[in-house]
Amino acid sequence: MQTAKQQWIDASLNALEGINQAEPTPELWGRIALNIQKKKVSVLSPYQVWIAAASILLLMFINGWVLNSLKGLNTKSKNSAYRIIELYELNPSNVELP
Amino acid sequence: MVYNTALSYVQNNEDAEEVTQDVFIELHRSLDSFKEESSLKTWICRIAINKSLDYLKYRNRKKRMGILSDIFKKDSLEPAHHIADFEHPGVKFENKEKAKILFKAINTLPEAQKTAFILAKVEGLGNLQISEIMNRHVGAIESLLSRAKENLKRELGGFYKE
């Protein structure tokens, strides 16, 4: 014969008999939809990120190349200018040229 | 089903809603990678269980950190992180008090036994369905349920008042 304690334990073990499903608050579904929308908008695809990075690198390369080309021209032009100045003695007071 | 499962693990409405949100966001993210090796319901259930267990681990970690910094409330000796008695809203009225105690006891079960018991008793699933969800043989599920019941009986014995 079961003791009162054993009967109580068995009854407790069966306390979930006939349990119904719990339902969340109706607002939960709206919050979930909002969170999913937020995640859709904020994520860039890897393809977009790579295109942006490649474009920036290309621009930096072109910029550097153009600057280098201009530097060469300036130096070349400067040397020609100095030679002409010397040849025709256009700087009699020997002011220091840039 | 997702909310009901989460609620049985975390035993708190707000936490269960947070877990449910995480599950649906994960489902939305991973739907493309669903390979149809199992049914959609099984897959969803697995995600719900994993997210619930992850949340429990996170909550326990937070509790341990809290215990280190502030063990007791200022005006009483009650531990600051005492979890309130959980009343599942779907339990029959005549079983509410015993169900409260049972859920406390369920908290003490190891993860696998807890999962098997919740799926069987709260979700009302058969052993075959549980074996698909947990990816174990039916025999292993029967063993888990048997051990869960033994552990719960032992734990419930501690709550009995003469």
C-alpha cells in the first residue's frame, strides 16, 4: 500500500496531465516581424562590400599614379626653366629660386 | 509550440517571449539552409530547444556573476536572485500547486532528461517524435524518461510536507 507521501509524489508527477498550450501576448508577433525587417535592411551582401572596397582601392591607385605623373612633369619643367634662366642670365642678383 | 516549449524551460513569460523572438529570427536566417532531412516541425522544435537551453546557460552565468557582486538584498536575508514560483497558464486549476512544485523539480534535471520530459509531458509528443527531435533511438528516449521520473520523484520527496 502506498504511503501518503508516495501518493502525493505520484500525483505531482502527473500534475501536467491535460495541460494546454500557453499563448504569448499578441504584440510578440509584431515585435518579431519588426526585428526581422530590421535585420533585412541593415545587412549588406558580401558582393556589395567587395565592390565598394575594390572601387576605393582603384580610386586610390589612380590618384597616386596621377600625382606621381604630375610630380615628374613639374621637376622636368623646373629643370628646363632653370637652364633657360642660367643661359640668358635672367637672375643677375642670384635670388634663390624655388 | 515554440513559445510553449520555451516557457517550459525558462519558466518566465518575458524570457520565453525573448527566446521565441530569437527562434523566429534564426528560422528566418537559416531557412535557406534547411535541407529537409527531417520535417519542418522537427527542425523548428530543435531550434526552440537549443535556444531555450542557451538562454538557461546565459541566465545561470548572469546569476553566478550577480552572486559574486551582491549576494543578499539589503533589507532581507532572501537571496537577491531567487526565481519566483512558476505557474504555467495551461495547467488545470486543480493541479496548479503541484505543477508549481513539479516545474521546480524539472529545473534540477540534466538537459537531456529535461528535454525528453518536457517534450513528453508538456508538448504531449510520443517517444518516436521525441527520438526524431533529439536525434536518438526510441530506446534511449524511454531510458531518459525513466531516469527523469526517478530523479523527479527523489526531488519531489524533498518538497513533501507531512
